[in-house]
Amino acid sequence: MDFSPSRPARRLLIVAALVTGLAAAPLAAPSAAAAGAPDGIWQTDGYASIIAIGNGKATAYETTGVSCTPATVYTWSGDRFAAPGQQGFTVEARRDRASMRLEGSPGERRMRRLDKLPVRCTQPGASGPLAVFDQFWAAYEENYPFFAAKGIDWKAVRAQYRPKVTRDMSDDALFAVLTAMIAPLGDAHTAVRTPAGRTFGGSRPGTTIPDQALEQQIRPYIEQTALGGRKLTSYANDLIGYTTLPGGIGYLRVIAFFGYDERENYAAQRAALDQAMDQIFATEPRKLILDLRINGGGSDQLALDLAGRLTDRPFFAYAKRARNDPADPTSWTRPQAIHVQPARHRRTFTGPLVLLTGGSQLSAGETFTQAVMNRKPAPYRIGQNTQGVFSDVLVRHLPNGWQAVLPNEEFRTRSWTTYDGTGIPPHLRVPVFTPTELAAPRDSAFAAALRHLR
């Protein structure tokens, strides 16, 4: 997900491709270790990026076989590279290899030293609608991991749509071509967006992408229906809600994993999350319902931080890897095992846990669910499949100033299962916010959670 700010005015969340999330403005360039920045030219394994570090600056280049675009310049701030609206990062180097760590994104990105920038990075790129098309197509062709799983022949898509692109075509016509190309992917981590704010984002058919209007409808519905008129206490910019139910059951609702604080850095977000959870778990619930049915994602690391408040022992969360060869969609970076670490010296909850899940649960909302599947005692999932998008996103800058957004990573369970595309299924399948449920009104998932815990 990119590190776009999630301000209160648009507070909810539209996940990676659309708004809020730290999973990745992939080109977030490296940052330095405590001793200073490791100067040089660095090529990432996966992520189609080159990072040029020198004189306290880091320039991130986005690369394809037909382009090399200088996208973001980061400044060394004493302990990391930073740029407005982007993830900070650090870099540790040893001879010709280095690793980059992005704030809010677990794991690291490995890099190798180059002698110099490729020639195409030092020359002006092509412009015009055809150049926009070619760069957009190449970004997906070289990085998108799921064409085969979705039954899409991307080369056939190029053959179908490239003849429609003309030198004098309008922006509206070009936007329509690009959106028509990616719409069949049904992937909520794919998007096209313009500087003027025009955006097309995908979604799995039959699901609803969360936005502020949906939240304004669903929160009062939950309070009146499931909670019987009881109001949620709000925390972290209204993105976390909590109340205690009879029988010592806590009801915790989390609708995003970013936007908890107006400051955009991970440390401030983590502090706001910790403050909220300290207050919530001071109520000492004996059992917990955690509602993620509307969750637009955000920071995978913040999701792991919340998971760390639900355990007193470490456990495996997931393995992640990135596509690593522009010409071979079966080539991946070495998988990195990510673990949940218990929150030391903080209030935690270790009792029975029910997760409410649904199709409007995206990205970091899903990586959280995948992470806690190995918790002891294991959570019981009720509702519908999650959306099915787990990867950080690559944000690619096109010659006309537009952005192409796409995933390039895969998340795997310990048994090597992937839920990309299908989403994580529930143990118990019940309706979630359907027209029939809303009209009744009733909340079958919540009622099933109470029955399970009682």
C-alpha cells in the first residue's frame, strides 16, 4: 500500500490502491543505517526499483523494460530517509549487497550494487498516449503475479487495446482504455489515478470496497442492531471502536490499520494504537469479538502490532515474497517468514477470540487475519470471505503524470496456502450486511459470535 495520508476528512480507508496504507509506495527508497547513508546505486530484488544514494539524498527510480522514471527524492533525516507522504526507510549495506526496511511494511527488500545507472535512467523518457500505454502495460507485464490464477492473457490484452491508442486521443479515452484493461482482474490492489483525483480501482465481483459513506451507514446499524442501542467508545481518530457486553465479552471494531494520528510516520501511528489498546484492555474482557468486516487496510506492521496484543508468545504469521523476473512470472524473491511478537510490558488479551470477516475487509485487514490464524487459542472466523488482496502495492508514475497501481507480492501460510484472489474463508458462513440483513434489521454474524462464545 502506498503511504498516502489518511486524514480525518476522508478518514476511511480505501486501501492500498486507493488511499490509505502503508504497505508500500514501493519505490520508497532506502534509508541509511545509524552510521550514515550507504552511498551508491542499488537495484532491488523484485519491486522494479533502483535507488541512487548520495549527498544525503536518495532518488528512487521506477523501472520497466521500456522506461526508467525518477519518481521520488528522499532526504536523510538523521536516522532514515524521508519524503512527504511517503514511507521512511533505512538501509544497511555490506559490500555489494544491502537491505532496505520500509516503515510499516514487515520484512526487508534486498538490493545489489550497480556500477552506474542504466542509460535509460539518464535520458528523457517517451511521452504521449502511446508511451503511457506501453509503460502501463509493461508495469503489469513485468510485476503482476496473478495473471495465470485469474485466467488473463496479458499479451492478448495488449494486442486488443494498443491499436485503440492514438497520438491525439483525449485523456478520457485513454483513461477508459487503461481501466478496461485491468477491470477483468477483479483486484482491489489495481488502480489508475490522475493528479486531479480521478480514480478507477478494481474489486472482487460481488464485494463492496469500503468508503466513508459505507462506514456512516454501518456503524449506526451495528450500534442499534447488534449492540441494542449501546454506543461504541471511539479511539484513534474514530478508526477503532469498543464496548463491553454482558458476560465479560468485549466487542472491538477496527476499520483501518492507518490514520490513527495526524502525523504520518509509523512511530506516531503505533503510539496511538498502543494508547487505544491500553485503554481497551484495561476493561479486562474475558472473551473478545473482533469485527473486521469493514476494514480498508493500511500498515501490515500495525496489523502485526495489534496481533501482538492478542498473545503472550510469538508465533508464525505468514511468509511473503515478491515477483522477481520481468520475463518469468514463476520467479520469486526468497520467502521471508514474518512472526507475531507479543507486546512486552503492555496489556494483552489471550482469551477466546472470534473474528467477524467479510468482503469489505482488505489488504492489511486480511494480513492481520492471516497472521492470527496460528494464535493459541486459534480465533474462530464468522462471516464471509475477505477481499483477497494481501500484497503491498507498487505505485508507478506514468509519462502524463498519472499513476498505475498494482500488487507484486504473494503471502503464504505455513502450509504454503495462498488466499490471494479468493480471500480467507470463514469457519462459519453467514450473511454480512446484505440488503435482507439491513432491512430486517439483524446482524447474523454478530449473533453467531455471541452464541459461539457463550
